[in-house]
Amino acid sequence: MGGGRHRRLRKTGPAACRVGAPCEPVAATGVVRMTAASSPVRGVFIVLEGADGSGKTALAAEVMDQLRRSGHRVRATRRADPDGPAEHAALIRAVGQMFARAGDQGTGFDLLSLAAAAQYAAIVHGQVLPAVRRGEIVIADSWWAKTWVRLSIEASYRAPQASPGQVGLLRSWQQALWPCPPLSPIPALTVLIDAPQADRMHWYEAAGRREPVYDACGASTRNPAAFAHLTSAIADLLRQAADQQGWPIIANGRHLGLQDVAADVIAAVTAQPLWATHRGSTACSCA
């Protein structure tokens, strides 16, 4: 694992699943805890959250490989080429196309937030729920927390006249849209992947600066400095969410071994009480 590596693991936080917990909405975070008796779910949904450029996609692939080698049945969520029921897949693709054209069309951030929530709900119902009910592990390399955080920051860049109070209202509204089905509980675990700003910039440039971002003045750009500014703001808010939710935080970086970081993620996940019971009925907490 490397003696000098920085690794942060939390055990159980306020969002940890508890067997037999009553349905309990948590307004500040969009988490719902549900009773074990409500669904015989046997799989687990693992979410790797983190700012753009944190290496989540490569890390998710390595985590999946290691879990498969350990004998687990694993799949990833699919947005670019969705599977599942045709109507779910069509919605997922349509939202992806909307986001791809959003900058050119000036699409409102309220509409983008609603569309993203609908897309994630379609992924949950079309991909995640069927798999976890079969006892599989499903891995997402990004999910709702990063999405609403990024959209809220970009909205503040595009509407500089908005007051902090207005931005706060937008964020509260976005969190209430979270796409975890309250009537279909999912055993879910979230891990925050935290990479230094310099490494996020390096990976962004190495990937060819494919995705434009908004700079602090609301202009679309592929400037690495603007990417660093945006993703640092995203990372700050996600660390706050991790503190509130009790998510484990795993350090990633270009000088760290991918296999070692993936092993850290798996260690963080398997240390959670939910993992020990994921082959039977459990209380559930949506990521």
C-alpha cells in the first residue's frame, strides 16, 4: 500500500444503515432510511463521488475488477449506452443529449436539475434495482451529490447577481429532487474520492480538455485554470457532504497506484456494517 500514502477512512457516520430503522427523511441531505422488512434486496449499490477529474471512472473499473476476482457479481451503471427497459434507456439518452447541448441552448439550471434527477431515477429503476435484487453489486462512478453541487455552482457563475441566499435556496431545492426511490429501498454506500487540484488539472489536460466548463464569469471555456477553479469548489462542497453523511474519504492522485487506491475503496466499503449484511435483508440508505 505504500508507507507514506495519505488515506482517510471513516467507519460509521450519520447516514449509516441501521437494521430495523424506521422511514426517516433527512431534509438537509435527501437521505431516506427504510425498514429492513420492506424489500428482500440482496445486492449493494456503491457510489464513488468526487469532483470532476478525480479519477473516478478509472478507479471504478479497477474496483469492479478486484471485486470480480474475489467472486462477486458486479456491474456498472450505464448512461452513455444505457441498458434496461427501452423507455428508461430512451429517457437516459435524451437527458444526456440535453446536457450535451445545454451550453449552446442556454438551458436553465432548474430544468437541468430536474432532467438529471429524472435520468438518475431511470437508472435506479432500469439498472440498479433489478441488479441488486439479483444479489449483484452495482457501481456508479458519479451520482447525484456531484451533479447537484456542480449545477448549483455553475448556476451561481451564470447568474452573478444571485445572492448567497438565492443560491442556498437552489441547493435546498436540488437536494429535495434526489433520485432515490422511497418506495423501493436500495442498500447503498457512498465513498468520496479526493484528488489534489494539480492532479485534477493534469488529468483534464491529459484527456484533451474534452469537456468545457464555466469560468467564474459564466463563460464557457476549456482553460485548465477555470477547470481547477470549478472543481475545487465542487470538491469543497463534497467534503462538507462527506462530513455530514459520514462517507469514507479516499485519497487519489496520479502518483498513487490505481490498484492500491481501489483496494482502499474496497476496504472502506467492506468496513461498513451494511456490507456484512448485504446478502440478506438490510435497512437501506440512499446515496
